[in-house]
Amino acid sequence: MEIGEKLRNLRVQKNLTQEELGERTDLTKGYISQLERDLSSPSMETFFNILEVLGSTPEEFFRQETYGQKVHYTKDDATEYIDEENGFKLNWLIPESNEKEMEPVVVTFQEAGEYKTFEPSLSETFVYVLQGAVGLRLGETVYRAKKGESLYYQATEPHQLFNRSKGTSRLIVVATESYL
């Protein structure tokens, strides 16, 4: 199997030059170039080191299709954050979503839970309520959505999501990257 093109694609996805990858792996730019053109084969230790710097595991590297693009994610890929003081839990469904144009998150609010207020941006946000009811404060206006309903907005004013239910509320939130 030729690995050079896959290594090059991973490096480009991470916005690294051959020189930068070489510096991070104690290899020369010339050697990285040889690997990417399949003119040389790395030792296992060198290969694992390169993959670590590129944020991949051997399993992911050899399983991935379409030039290293990961397509399928499981619950084991998700990252969870709990804020007990404000009564919410975030579950990032895609671990590297902050490097992408969309960021899908499952938010679970406890009773009276609320998320922080965000500053205005050019981000667009989609919210789908899986359970309970939520409120969206967008500027001076408050919108409500219950199970099975959606909210979609451009975040050009200060905005905050909060629980409007007497119990738990769960929602899927997908926000685009802001370009302000």
C-alpha cells in the first residue's frame, strides 16, 4: 500500500508545511518529501510519531477513505463537558468540529439550566429540540421551541439558550464557524 499521498493529505489538512512537520518529528523536510512521494519507507517508530503529530492513529490512517477524511463517528468519539453550576451538559459529537465549518453538539439542560450568553457573530445556528422545551434569547426577543420543533438563526445579536421545561431538555445544536 502506498502511504505517501495519505500522509501528504493529512499534513495539508492540518495546515502544516513539510518543514513544520519535519520540525515536529525531528525529521528533515527532504525526508518528509521522500515519504510523501513513496520514495522512502519510514520505520514503525517514525511512522507512529508522524501519525501522532498529524492527530491520527494507525487504525484511523488505514481505515480512512477519501483522502483521509473521517466520515463515520461513534459515541466513543464524542467529548462530554458538564457544568453543574449552570445546569447543562455538552456532548461534542465530532471531536475535531472546532476545526470545521459546522459544530454539532447535543446540549442537555437540567431544570433552570442555561448556557452562557454569546456575543454577536456571523455564525448561523440550528437547534432541534429532542426533549422538553428551550428558550432562545436573541437580542431583546425570546423564542420558544418544544420537542420536535426547531430554531434557526443568524447570531448577529447577543444570544443565549436556556431550559423552559420543568424537567430535563435535550437538543441538537449545529453552529457554523463565525468569520468576524
